[in-house]
Amino acid sequence: YGDLLDTYGIDKNTKHIIVSHASIAEEIELSVDMLKEKGYNVGLIRVRVLRPFPDDDLREICKNAETIHFIERAPSYGFKGIIAIDTMAALYEGKNHPKAFHHIEGLSGMDVTAEYAADLIEKDLESLK
């Protein structure tokens, strides 16, 4: 059935990682291609399974990341998204603590297009300059 995580466009030098889940991650693959064409060093982690949560795998993939961007549809009551909470907990047990950006998108049936997601990430990265 596959691994707990899928990656797209990630290598050991990827500096900006998008984390998402479910069908929204398929659209974000297109966003990664769009951002790479603009010169951004980005990749995608698609979380396929919440439990057991793949802490060690996430720490390994994100060990050189400078930023991590969550785009998810599933908010947790009172605090960020469900994927963000577990991912940040996993990363902060490790040595690398990338700057995190959180986006809850696609609620109420709204579409999250590749262009929209790419724009979110580009704005996040531009805010760092």
C-alpha cells in the first residue's frame, strides 16, 4: 500500500518543504513544479497515515530544511492543523527547527488550486526577506 509518507521534489539539499495530506497534496505537486521553475528550492511531503505518525522519517527528510509550510484542510480545535501539530512535535525533538508557516485552506468546499498554493508559499518565502 505504500509508505507512511510520500515525497515529491525533495533531495538532501531541499531548503523549503511543504507538508500536506490527502487529495490537496496532489494539487500541490503542481505547485512545487511552478515554484521550482521560479528558482525556489522546494519539495513536498505528503503524509499518508496519521497513526503511527512517522516521526523519525519526518526528522530525516527535514534535517536540512530552513522553512516548513503546512497546507491542510483539517484544523485542530484551537490550534493549527492536525498534521502541523504532530510534525512540529516530531521536528522539535530533533536538532533542526525550521521556521514554520501554517495555512488551513479548502474549507467549505473551496478549491485549493496549484496556483493558489504556489502563491501562498511564495508569499511565505518573500516575507523572510
